[in-house]
Amino acid sequence: MHHWRKGEKKMNTRYSLHCRICDTFTKSKTQQICVKCSSPLQIQYTEQRKDSIKTSQRGIWATDAPMPITNPGNIVTLGEGNTPIISLDKFAAKMGLSKVYGKLESQNPTSSFKDRGATVLVSFIKELGINEIVEDSSGNAGAALAAYAARARIRTHIFAPSSTPQQKIQQIKIFGAIIHLDTNDREATTIAAQGFAQKNGLFYASHNLSPFYLEGTKSFAYEIVQQIPEMDLPHHIIFPVGNGSLFLGAWKGFRELQIEGKIKEIPYLHCVQAELVSPIVSTFENRNVPKHDIHKPKTVASGIAINKAPRAQEVVDVLTNNQGSAVSVTEQEIMGTQNELAKNEGLFMEPTSAVAFAGLKNLVQRNLIGANERVLIPVTGSGLKDTSAIATSDRG
């Protein structure tokens, strides 16, 4: 048995881990996948409001969202959350819409929404008494986990594809994490990280699998409801989706708020992927997912270039339940939208973020979003995170 499993006996017993795919529960708090069907797990609270942790912290820890941390002293925070929402009037006008909001997740401490998941996951890890972890990432999640682990004095190994943008690699390194650059293949990186963790008896702190990570990203929904009056809440929210941690977290947060009677309706949640890597769109449209080809051209949206997302079926199930849509966009549309938003709205976002904004046009053209409906799109990461596509464009 791994030595870190001893910490489980100290854990919060007011929640359990639940598989949404086969409806199986597990008592283990460190289990990340279902023992029955191998699907990732989610946290289910037994007494939702009573699990809200009382703390003087701000940001996501200041919401009334139930959280799975027992002792407030174990919270590892860098002031994440409470990101501003702004109106993008020129972009809305071009799309023929009355209102488009942008929620600036790029203003989180490590410049991406991943900090929301990292603060809860690392707090849970600290509560277990773990002092060394392993993670694999295409960049942003690795940087977030490295930062929060550094604050908690937890030794961290980050496995990343060798194609990861240099800005993200340097950010991971500056936080003191040990970085392992693998092949260009994202799936091979995951396998390498899992093997390393197993071989060395270390905790595999996967942001793609951990149910605690989603507990952090659900704060995105709680903040929207706090920041926007109910009568002005968006009808639609559009996400760039790889594994879907923000998408699924938002859905979980909105469902909790609806159950508590805080909101009547949940916005329609839409998923956008790059055309070059769009397995969830293919599944949602009942098309065969193209076989993964490592020689296929790479998308500029490296943050969502995931061919085998562990939570893909959950994303498709939410889309179906919520009556949302899944669409894909071309490389030209991604880069054109990134450039347009920078020049016309003063928003410099990484290509992965631009995917969702590019998808808005597609959704409008399909008449899935009406002219008088309000739309919100998260700016999931700063443009300074990945300037490689801009540099390539300049040379061209």
C-alpha cells in the first residue's frame, strides 16, 4: 500500500465519490477512477450546505459552494477566483448579438482558469499529508499545480509533451517543479506520468481525473451568479474543451445552485474544439472518432489537443442533458479571432481561449443562439502563455 493512503482515515466523511456513468459509489477518498467501469469519479455531498467551509479567505473559498476540505488551515490559496466580467460590445455587434460577456480567467494567479482546480486539489493533497506528487499536462494545469504545490512545500514532478510552449515550460520551472519532457504525443505523456508515479509510490495528482479538481472549477458558476443579477444572467456559455474540466465544473456548480433554489434555469453550455482535434464533437454528432495520428498537423490550440479525454462521455452526457451543442473551428478561424479580439477589444488570449470565441460565430450561423440572447465566454488563459503561433505568423 502507498504510504500516503494512511491519511485517508482523517478525511471528510460528509461526501462520497460517485461514478456518473455506472452509478457506483466508493468510500476511498483517494480513488480517482471507478473500480467498476474505470470512469473518472465526482464528489457527491450528503448534506450540501453544511459542507460549505467557513473561512476568511477571498475568491473561490468565499463562495457558499460546498467544498471537500475539512480543516480551513489546509487551504492552499494564491487569491484565485473573483475574476472580472466585462462586456465585449464591438465583438457582440459583429456577431449580430445584443450582449457578449467575457470572464477574464486569465487574471488568475498563474494566468489561467486552472488555478481554480489547483487550489482545491492541492489543499486536499496537503490534508492527506502528501509531500511529493506527479502530474501530466500540456502546460497550464502543470503551471497551476506547480505554483500551489510550491506554496504548500510539496515536491512536484510535471510530465509534459516536448511540444509544450516554452512560456509554459519556463513557468513550471520557475515554481521549482521537476519537469519531464516526453514525446510530442499527449497520450504518451500521460502514460509516462502514471508509470513514474506507480514505480516510485507517488500520488498521481491528475487534473484530468481528480474529482477534487472539478470542485474548484465549479466556482466559475458560483461567481457568475454572484456577479450578474439573475435577470441578466447569460442564456449561453461557450467553452473551449479538451478534457472539459471547466465545462463540467460549471455544470456541477449550476446544478448545485439550481437544487438550492438560487437560480431557476441553467444556461445552455456549449463545447468548442479545434477541427484538427475534435473527438468530443465527433462523438456528440454520432460520428466515428478519427484514429489518433501522431503525424497529423498540430493545432495551435495546444491546451485542448486531447484525443482521449477521460471525461469525454461526461461532457457528451451534459451536452445532451443541457441541450447544448458541440462545434469545431479551423486553425484560420482560431488565429483570426485571437487577432480580432486583441485589436478590437484589447483582449490578448492564448489560441486555446480563442477557440470558444471563434465557435460563437458557428453557433450563431446555425441559429442556435438568437440575436437577443446573452452570451458569456471565459478567457481561459493569457496570450502571454503561448506566443508561438504569433511568432510563426510574423515570420510568414
